[in-house]
Amino acid sequence: MSASVWILNLIVLAAVLEADLGYRRITPRRLLRPVIIAAVVAAIYLKGASGSGTGLWLELAAVGAGIVLGLVASALMRVSAGPDGSAYSRAGAAYAALWVVVVGARLWFAWGSGHEFSRQLGSWLHTEHVTGAVLVDSLIFLAIAMLLTRTASLLVRSGLLSGGGVAAGPAAGRRIRPGASL
């Protein structure tokens, strides 16, 4: 497994945990950063999505799994109105544990595909006419879908609190009732 796989996964993990752990204000910048990370990761690492067959189904399953994991991550975050009327999120140990487990599982799979179960995986890839690049892309799709689903959930939940916008504090002319939560 190349160092770039480790670096990419650890950077995404660090960025998510840094942005989300504890009590954090939901700002446009906080919501835009994961979108930029996803775009950069896609531009650098995606080799080309499969257009048909088992490869396509594998990629779609990875996107679906990423969406489900993103929703689980989001459910582990509380979104509420702060004293200033802005939307805030709170994430703790369970949220961090989910991200660590998911990233750890991706890294374990990437390592194991070249070591422990490479023969079985290689046989399956050959039988199903799936390339290694499609497998790598599927893992990237999973990571991006999880990240973007978590971000979309924060956007929607903060918008529901504020009646329509992330920056709906005093600067936007609207205030959320302090203490309201989703």
C-alpha cells in the first residue's frame, strides 16, 4: 500500500475530527472545506468510474455505504442554537470512534488487498472483470459520500434551526431561539 493512501486517509480523518469534535459553530467555511477536500481527492485519485457491470455496482454500493455512514455520523452530532443565535454542532467520542473505525477499516482493507487476502481478492476481481482501479475508486467514493453526506446534514439541520441559512445569526438579521436543537 502506497504512502499516499495512508496520507490521504489520515488527512481526511484529521480534518473531520478537527472541524467537528467539541462544540463548534456551523459556518459557511466549515461547510465548504469538506467539499473542497472531496473535489481535490477526486481530481487527484479517481482513475475513472466504471460504466457498467460489476464495477459499476461496486461503486454504487460504495456510494450507498458512504451515504449510510455519513447519516450515522450525522446522527452522532447534535445541532443546536448557541447563545448568539447561530447554529452550533457538538460531537464527542462516539462520533470520533465512528470515523476512526471507518478510516481504519479502509486502511486495513487497502493493506490486506496487497497482503493477507490478495489471492482471493485477485481471483474475485478477475472473475468479475473488475480492475484494481475500480476497487480503489470505490473506496474513494465511499469516503467522499460519507464526508459530503455529513456536510449536507449539517447544512440542512442548521438551516432548519435558522429558518433558511447557515450564517443566520445577528449578521444575517435573523436569530435562532437560543437552546433550540435538532
